[in-house]
Amino acid sequence: MTRPYDLIVFVDEMFPIDENDEKRCPSEKYQWWIYHFLKGEVSVTSALYRIPVLDIAGSTEKRVELIMKKLASLDARKQVQCQ
């Protein structure tokens, strides 16, 4: 079985939805259901394909910093494996 991804990034926090947003349901109960559903799907996919998961939270800058560090470490490992 091939691994479809090198990393799954999961933003591990909820964001308020504008009640005037006509595309998303503003119900907090529904949002929590979606959040937990996606969290479960990430867990299953990660286990099935042995894909590492990076759970991130915090400011946009902090999230980007954590993702970039993780991607750099994955890239460094790939370069070592190819040599």
C-alpha cells in the first residue's frame, strides 16, 4: 500500500463562523460534530497509511512556523534517504 501523503496537518482548534455566512452552518453543535468527525478521519487515515500528523493551534504566524519546521525536517529526511 502506498502512502498518499508525507504529513497531515490538522488545525486543532475551532474558529467562530460568521452567522451571515450562507455556505457554512453557524450551529456550534454542528461545528463540533464536523470537528470530531474530521479528527477521527485523520486518526484512521494516519494509522492506516502510517502518516505523521501535526496538530497545530495558535496564531497564524505560530501555525505557519510549526508547519515550515516540520516540512523542513521531512525534506531533510527525504534527502538523506535518496543518497
